Amino acid sequence: MLLFAVITIVEKLRLEPQLFEMPLHEGLRIVAKNKLEDIINSALGIIVSVIEVKPISEGLVIHGDPCAYYECEVQLLCYKPEPNEIVEGEINSLLDFGAFVSLGPLDGLIHLSQFTNDFMTYNRRLGSIVGKEKGKSIKKGDLVYAKVATVSWKKTVNDTKLNLTMKDMGLGKVEWLEQKEKLKLAEAKGTLEKEEKDKKASVSKDKKKK
């Protein structure tokens, strides 16, 4: 599933004079949000939001600079998808070459070749991606389980590329997985009923012999 992490870092924040009148922690939180939110950090991934800011030093004032500088502990909510991580999301758009899945801060791409082992094509008339042999379909709004195949980090969220696959066991459209589970339960029930029937027939046959 989506792995968000709460991480605390130490950051130097520059508090401008117009923020001096408000409580210190509120002013520093505004500075931290403007400085850190929605950026990509190679170690942390996407910094989704600033949760809390705690100054750990006295304000430093530099001659000729009207601002005050504070060393702060900043608590962050971050999201960094890793290869082989399992994610759940909703199909939000279909294209000739695949579909995009909404994963919170990022959209992940599932290429046509990564849905199933069937040959999939985009049918514009139906507004869905359809399998040639088994007839399985994907449409906007479907919930899917997928695995992160590759992540290509760039300087911005919009330029970062996240590629997904649904071809591994246990992955796919939620509806497909539910149908498969129902079929397995039905087969198991049928097997138990047959075994019970055979057992009764065997007991009856033994009684007749006696």
C-alpha cells in the first residue's frame, strides 16, 4: 500500500520581520511550509506537508540583515515509493499506450503490456482498455492493486515518472481479484461436497455388503 512516512529533520529557517508579531512556532511553520512543501528530496522523496516545527536554538540576528535565523526540528510527512512496493489506486485516465493510476502525490503509469498476459488495447468507443482473448477490461474509476516497477526521480513532482505493473500474482483490478476468490471458494466447496458424498456412498456400500 502507499507508504507515507513521518520524518523529523533539522533545518535552519529564516524568519522575516513581518512574521515577528505572531507566535514564534506559527511564523516558523509558515516559513517551513513555503520552503519545504512539494519539493523532491533525494533521501526523503516528496515532502507532502510540514506537520510541526520546533525551534531548538535562540534566534540568530546577523548585522545588516533584518531577519532572524533559527535551527529547528521540522516534522514532515513524506512519500517515497520504492521498486517492488505494492500500491492501491484508482484509474484516473486512459491513453493509447496505457493508464494512469492516482497514488496521492504521484500518478503511476501502467503500460498496456503490464496489465495482464493478454494482449490489451485501448478502445476509444467503449472508453476502456480491453483484453483480446479473455475480454478483461479496465476503465476510468476502477480500483487496482499494482507493484512499483521503476521510479525516475526528477526535480519536480510533475516530471517524476512512476511505472507500475499488475502482472504479478495477487495484483490486478480489485473486481478481478474478488471474482477469482469467489471461484476458489466455490471450487473448494464443490470439492468438500464431493468428498462428503463419496464418503457417504462408501459407508452405504459397506453396510450393504454386511
